[in-house]
Amino acid sequence: MKIIDRTEVKIEKLGDRVGFFLPVEYEELEGFPAGFEVASDKGELVLLVRPQIERPVKETIGELWRDLRQLYSELADIGEQPPWQDIDIVWGVEAAPAEKAFGEKVPIAASEVLEHRRIYHSRPVEWDKIDIRKSIFDTLTKLCGLASRRLGFESRLFSAAFGDAVANKFCQVACTYGTLDVICEIVSEEFNNVYPDRYWSLTSGRSREAVAACYRKVKYLEDHPEEFEKERARIQGKWGFPLQSR
């Protein structure tokens, strides 16, 4: 058993039951059923609580995938279901192995998915649109990357870069620098030319048109390396500092 966290827990009697009081960091687990196990480890009492989170996590991933299917529908049909065979659901990305080589399973953090689900469904009066988008950034980036593998790119680099760029644009996470971020900036420019709405929806018709325009531009650059180098130079001039080649 790999321990990823240790914390003080308060145990109190609650009516005819006993309750565990966990730190606020675990509030995304509120309301979910859990299995309770009692064990002995080297003579010490061990209490194990296993939250049943797979169903709501998979539901949320499935909802995001259906939205992406609409978003990419002018380019290709990415399929009705997420590619579960390519996904590992872990509690946190830090609990997963370091970034794996292309072609292996992608770790998606249940903690991020559940926190996003909690924020989204609570809908506070002063609902921060940027916070709700950024709360799902890592998950959406990975799903966009998986979806982009089905769009006909020849290079996994361009496929991953396009997926990253779409997720960055939706979640409003700024590009930094490097090959992936050159494409991120190009996608942002092309998207804004078609649909400059800051809070665009994954399922709107204009969003589909904008993403299709982004795809045509990026695919052209993949097919014409000399044009991509020209774009790299242009973005470098726009940002004002050297870019990494990879």
C-alpha cells in the first residue's frame, strides 16, 4: 500500500454512528458512498476508507468527451465513448508515474475531476467563469490530446500540440514558449479571427467553425515545414525572446 498523504483525523460519536472529520482538502468527496475496512498491520489497528468515486469520475469524463465530440465534429468523429483503454484514473497526477511515452496510458486525476464537478454543480452566486475553466485544465488537456490523435495528424507532436492548444484556449491558460506553444499561440489567433468570445462553449456552432479553422492552419503547417519555421520566427518576434525547438 502506497501512502500519499497523512493527516490528523477527528473521530466523534454522531447519534447512533461514529463520524470521521477530514480536512477541508477532501471536501470534493462529500456525499459519495464509501467502503469501510478494519485491518491489523503488525499488531496495530488500521482503518481503511475507500470512496466509491469511479462512477462520478467516469461520468464527468464522459460528459467532457461528448462535448469534445461536438467540438471536433467538422473534422472527424472521435467516437461516442472516451478511449478508456488509453486512460488511467488515479487520485492525483502526482500519484501517477512521470509523464509516459506517447502511446501509453494517460493519467487523469480523480481529485481534479471531482473538484471541478463540485464547483460546477454548486454554482455560487458570484460564479467565477475563469476558475471553473481552470479547475479542469489538466483533465481537458489530456482528453483533447487523446481526441486530437483521431484528426489525421501525421506527427504525434502536432497532434499533442493541437490538443494542448484547444484546452489552453478554453481554460484560458496562457501559452509560454517552445514548439507546442508556438502552435498554442497560432490556434489562439486563428480562433479569435472566427470567434473572439472569451467564454466560448465547447458545443456551440461558432466554436466548431473556429476550431476547424485552427485545424486547417495547423495541419497546413505540419504539411509544410518551411511555413512552420516562418511562423516560429513570427511568433518569436511577437513575443520578443528565443523559442525552444522542442
